Amino acid sequence: MRRETRNGRRTQPGRRRLKYIAILPSLITLMNAMCGFIAIVYASRGAGADILIFRRPGFTLFALSGYMIFLAMIADVMDGRVARLSKTTSSFGGQLDSLSDAISFGVAPAFLMMQVVGVYLERWKTALPGFGGALTQIVFLIAIVYAVCAIIRLARFNVENEEDESAHMNFSGLPSPAAAGVVVSLVIFQQDILPKIANHSPYLFDIIEQATIWALPIVTFVAGILMVTRVRYTHVVNYYLRGKKSFSTFLAIFFAGLLLIWYIQLAIVIGFCGFALTGLLRALYTRIFRKKAAPQPAPHTEDSAGTGGSL
């Protein structure tokens, strides 16, 4: 039932109007959304069109689109940290973060994948009209599935999320930034690393390029499904970087950092794809060996089927 306010406007009972918001965390979160939007714009312009902002010679717009999504990931990490350090966490910030993530890690990677694969599908549609058209529809459906799964994943996270992030040691389902990282890292590999291989071995370049293009829709579909599963994924920051860890963990993080500095494009491919595979392989391993280790039921005999069972 509605009620009148002092200025004559009607409001719903029990609802409070938002009066104050945290400026800095909200601006960082909006930077996440802006990076996702710019990534979509870059992807829509294709590989050869000119654009005015953030244009760097030597990079295709598809590669720049992928890098903008990675910038959105950095903003996504920073906004939560800033909000907790400044003690300005709020429900508004959480909802704004999820809406921004839906753009940057749901819509943008799916659209980028569809555009990159679409360049090659246009060639196949000319050579094989029926086959190329069917593939275009399949890729389009995969992009929709990925985007919808990302939105569902974020909505479920909002419902099940706990306020104390330090208690989060794992995620239920592949996190949306990690799923986007899997898709985008393959795009950057195909757009930024493969051309360097072409200068040394054109034949090897053709093989890897075709394999990457064929794998990209499949990987996108699998990443989308993993987001809405209950497969457990480790919270990397809370599990590996908080508190005291073993010396072997320190060495692993140290060498991972060296790889990141030495060749960042290769590091992100290995890191994101490896992270997605670890949770999936762990789940498969656990399920297989749990079935093998499950105790067998005792054989049914006449003695064990008695009525009293007194000693």
C-alpha cells in the first residue's frame, strides 16, 4: 500500500531512499563498466577499423578489446579492496559491482568471441554457404549461453555471498572474471602472439590459428557452463596470499610472477586456462575416486533379516 510523503510524492512503505554512496569505490566500479563498454565498441569495429581512444599501433582492435576486459578485472579487484579499507562497503556497491561485471565479464567476452570467430566464418560462408551459415548460428547461440550463464552466476553470487570476504576460501562455480579471462586470453593469444610466430614459421602459424579459432567457441561454452555449476574453485588471493604459507607455495608464486613479467600474454593464457581446468579436474577426480571408495552394502541374508536381533 502506498503512502503520501511531505512533498506529495508517493512511495512504497518500508522502502528507504538512497541518500549517500561511497564515491571512490563507486567510481572504480564504474571504471569496470566503462572498460567493458569500450571493449564491446572495439570488438564491434573489427580488426582493421580506426578508433580515437586508446589506439596503439601494432595492436588489432580485437586485442585491445581483450586488454580492456583485463583492465576491467583490475578495477573489479580494486573496488572491493578500497571499499573494505575505507570501511564503505554497502549493498549499493555490491549491486553496482554485479551490474558492471555483467557487462565486462558477461556480454563483452561473448561479443568479442563472436566477432573474432565471425571474421573467419565470413570466409567459410563464401566457400561453403550452407555450412558457414549453420556455424554462424551455433557461434551466436554459444555467445548467448555464455552471457546468460554469467548473469545467472552473478545473481546467484549476490544471494549466497557472505559479507566477510576473508572467510571466502573457494567459489561455487567458476567466477565470472576467471571465465572471461579464459575466453579473452585465447583471443589475445590469437591476435597478439600468433602473428609473431608467423614471422618464423607460416605453416605452424596456420595450424595453431585454425585450432584456436575452432577451440574458441567450445572453450566459451564450457566456461559458461562452469560458471553455473557447483564445481569448487579456490579463492586465489585468500588461499595463497593471506597468512603464512609453505616455502614451496612461495616458490610457485615467485616463478608465476617471473613468467608474468617475462611474457604477460603467455602467462595469462596459462594462468586462466589452468585455473579453469584445476577445478574441473579436481571435481572429476573426487567424483571418480569417491565412487570407488564408497563402501559396498552388506549382503542380505536370512540371519541379518531377523525381527528381533537380541544377543
